[in-house]
Amino acid sequence: MANIIDKKINIFGITINPLTMNEAVDYVSGWIKAPEHDCKYIVTPNVNCVVLLSKHQGYRDAFQQASMVVVDGKPVVWAARMFGEKIPGTVTGSDLVPAIFQRFHDEAQHELKVFLLGAMPGIAELAAGKIEQAYQQVTITGFYSPPFGFENSPDECERICELISISGAEFLVIGLGAPKQATWVNHYADKLAVKVAICAGATIDFLAGKKPRAPKWMSRIGIEWFYRMATEPKRLTKRYLNDAFVFPKLVWNEWNKRG
């Protein structure tokens, strides 16, 4: 599998790789096994990300530099198809991470070394134990919950890069939320010793069992957002209401631009 992903479409001012889950796992597995040590990073835009991209230049820059951009939200897939762009389906970060773990577990040829960055204190440690129990070829070599506002401290960010380097990890799972996780990894990618990093939102919490995933049927019909809002109303209701107001405007703008 080549390092460069040939499949590309352009929508909402960003380039998306219209990959299936298996294709995404193939690329990531190949990048991790390759001798090169440059850090490739993955972003998985959903509706909220598209809204943030419309008003955050640093976030757009991070997407432009990403090695893989796969869609995390059904509405984004539907919008793309409305414009004639073929995206096979969603490849959510919360599904892609365990799929990568499962690939290395099934192949049983390469020990995957992983660092978990993000989540509240104690959550990543809990996730580490569950991951290693479920996937015998995956080893969590380190984890860290950075303090609030750490991204504004160059010294703290340098220390995090050093922690990751010392751990010997090849794969970095970042759970810092948007847009912070993407802008941070874009800024520090050249100082990260890992081969692949993924901006994965609440994935560490899901793997720890501290946040429930939506039922599969809700994900299939594109209303996982409703489940998330119902389980975390104080944190997510305002965000989702804003997204519901702004996203249709962005779709309309895209329609006019394509003319």
C-alpha cells in the first residue's frame, strides 16, 4: 500500500479521502510497519468539525497538512453525495482506533506500541488496561492527561513530546477534542517520534468504558449525535443546536459555489 492516498474529493474547502474502514486500516497498518519515522496524522471530520473549519484558520491549516481525512459524520456523507461526491460511508475515529488494534491482534506478527494522550486523569490508565486485555498484540507504552490550557505552554507541549518519544510508541491516540487536537498535532508533528497519530475525540473514554457509545442502529441512521446529546446535555446541547443552525448554511454555500 502506497504512502500517498490517491482517493480524494474536495468539499467544504477541505480534501477528504473517501475510504472504507478496511482501506483506512490498510493504510495505517502500512504506515506503522514502514521504516519511515515521519509522523502522519489522521483527522475525522463530523458536522461540528465542518462548522469549526468555516471560522478557524488554524484548524483548516491542520486539515490541509493531515495525511488522512476520513468522515466521522453521516450528514457530511449525505451532503457529499448530494453534490455527486462518492463517499462509501463513515470511518469514525472511535471505530477506526479499535479496528487498527484488531488488525494487529489478528495478524499476530507485530507488537503495536501505543500512547494515549487526553481524557480526564485516570481514564487513559483504565483504557490502557482494557485495551491490553482485549488485544494481545497491542501494548500501551504510555498515557498522559494534560492540564487545562496546556496547549498555550510551549514548555508543557515539549514535555509531552518528550514523554511520547521516551515511551517508544508508534501510534498516538489523541483525545483532546476539536479543534485543539488537530491544531496541536499539526504544530508538533515534526517533534513526535510516532509513525501515526489520530485525532480521536472521546475514543479514550469509550475504550475505558466511561462513556457509552450509541446503539449501532442509531449510528447507521445518522443520529448518534442525538444519543451523545442526551447523555451529555450540559456539554453538548448548545454545540449541536449551533451546528444544526450553521451546517445547512454551509451546505447552501457549497451548492452555490458549485453552481
